[in-house]
Amino acid sequence: MAPKVAGMITEYNPFHLGHHYHIAETKRLLNAEAVVAVMSGSFVQRGEPALLDKWSRASAAVEGGADLIIELPALFAVSSAEYFATAGVHLLNQLGLVDMLSFGSECGSLETLRDSVKDLSHLDVRWKTARKSHPELSYPALKAKLLTDSGLQSASTPNDILGIEYMKAIEALGASLSPFTLQRAGHGYHDLSLEQENPQKIYSSASAIRSALLAGAPLSTVEKTVPAQTLTALEKASGNFPEQGTRYELLKYRLLLHTPDTLSQIHDMEDGLPERILSAVKSAVDYETLVTAIKSKRHTRSRIERVLAKILLDIPTTMIGQNRETLPAYLRILAFNERGRHLLNQAKKTAGLPLLTRIRPQDLKDPVTGPQLLFDIRATDLREILCGRNVYAQDLTRPPVYVK
């Protein structure tokens, strides 16, 4: 009998004790012999450069219980919950080995999330009309209204929202993945407080850990919230975390090159948003004031930050489309252990996409994989610049991490 393999769609920004708990409990409750995680790379879903490089995060996750880490390409990692979830489900399904998709949720109830998934295809049909009728509402607010109007429960918490999108994607793609949810343990997704009293049971959020370190807090502040492998990676990177000031200066330069017409070609732009961004940058003094000036009831902070990341990376609508027309074209391996190595050997027979352990010249020339890979390379190079380092094209030289 083939071993049960559980999949996860993750960011590990950075990998902390709550993530370790999720992997351990997934293996225990599902009797899974292996865990495969799809993880965002150099940029993450909120539109920020990752705190640590993708190889360090992937390695920490494998040391923390995962067996194989696959990169979610940059094009999809910085997109909406819907695109992010669809791309992740697609990669797990295309590996041809994963039986289940395990994800954390605030509600902890698969049935509650299933109730919110019902009739969503009908809601999607009504989306454009609803958008015109309620231009003042943000994407999450409008989705919640449509769900409520249809007599369905609306989810408003981050992991519940992603959980709904995972289940929608499984259905839309016909993926052979059984969903499983584990109630989120510890502080909320956006909670910025660090748990010091009982860190083994009340886990601090990744947001809290990042916030503390980027504000200049010593590593001792977070040492009880992360496993040893993450702490070691943070020590090595200390002093070279992504710099928001540099990000703002680069963004200002990029915006100098744009007109409203050219900016409208960037993915996820809506009518009026290019003009709003170009107007805001004229008076903004830093990244925070720029985001604040652009933000509105219709455009949430997370949406704005993703759009700004797409401007920096120069991601046009044509690359991924408006309605999931394009999906990830390869399975890029970032880290694995011995069990993961056996999975990779099996995947050579079962995978529906190319398995990439190294990027070769022919991969970049390929009309399908090449354009997506170029954005991964660009995202990694940009992150290095934001960290104040002059290291380029690591995607072409760094092999996957084999954790023995």
C-alpha cells in the first residue's frame, strides 16, 4: 500500500513553533507518512519580500518535520488568496503523490468552510455586476456581502478565507486531494504580541516575529517562538533583513517610468487605481505613507501591497490572466530529506509537470517554463538588493537543500 502523503500550502515567513505543531499534528491525526509543502519563494502573499531567503526557510521546514518543499512561483505567490490557493493546489495535485491537503483555520471546522463554498460558482458569475453596484466595497467585503445575501456564512479571518479558496480550487481543478483542517493554535494571524510565558502551546504569529525583528528587537526577543534551525538562520541574516526604505526608493523610481495607461497593464489593477497610485507617490515620504494614501474602503492594505509588489516586479496581466487562465508550469524543488528524496524518485513517474532541481539554460528558453522562471529569478535578485547584498542569480546556482 502506498504511504499517505499530506500536502500543505505555506509561507513559513519565518518557520515557527506553530508551523512545527501543524506538521506534527497533521502526521499524527491523518496517519501521514510524509508531508509535502508548497511554499512561497522570495516574495510572499502580502506583497512583501520574505524575511529569510527561500532556501533557509525551506531547510528549516524540513528540519521541523516536512519532507519535501516545492516553491510557489513568484507570479502566484504575490497574488490574491484565490490565485495563491489555486496555484498551490495545482502544484500539489500535479506532483501525483499527495492524498490530502491540510491547512489551519480559525474555525477548525471543515463543514463550516464547506457551507461557504456552496454556490460560489454562481457568485462568481455575479461578480462583475456586483462590483459595479458596490464600487465602494473592497474585494473581501464584497465577497462577504455576496455570501451573506445567498444565505451562506461569510468568512472574514485570513486562514478561513484561504481554506475556502483551497476547497474551491480543489473542486475547480478536479484535484484528487481530500481537504483537512486543523484549528489554528495560539495568537491570531495579525496579532503582533510575542508569547513568552507558554510558547510551546500558545504560539506567536509570524507577523509578530517579523514585526519585532524588523523594528530592531534583539534575537533573544523571539528565541522562544521559533525552533533552533530558524533561530540559526535568523542569526546568520541579522543585519541583512529586507529594508523598507530601499523598497520605497526602488518603487518610486519604477513609478517615475509609468503613466496611468502603462500602469494599468500591471496585473490586478482596476479602473482608477493607477491614477490613485501615481497621485499618492507625489506627496508620500516613505512606504507607509504611500500605502496609507492609496488605501481606501475599496482597496485594502493587503491588496495595495500586492499591487506595489507587482509594480516592482513588473508583472503584467498577460502573464497570469484575469481568471486563472495560467497556472504554475513546473515543480521547483527547494529542500528535502531522505523521505523526500524517495518521493522525488516516485514523482519522476507520476508528476504532470517538469521537476526542477536546477534551472538549466533550456528551462529559461522554454516558452512555457521560461517566462515564469524569469520572475522567480527577478524576485530573488530584488530581495537580495533589499537586503543590501550584491548576490545575483542564486536561482541558477543554488541546488535544493538536502537535510540529512
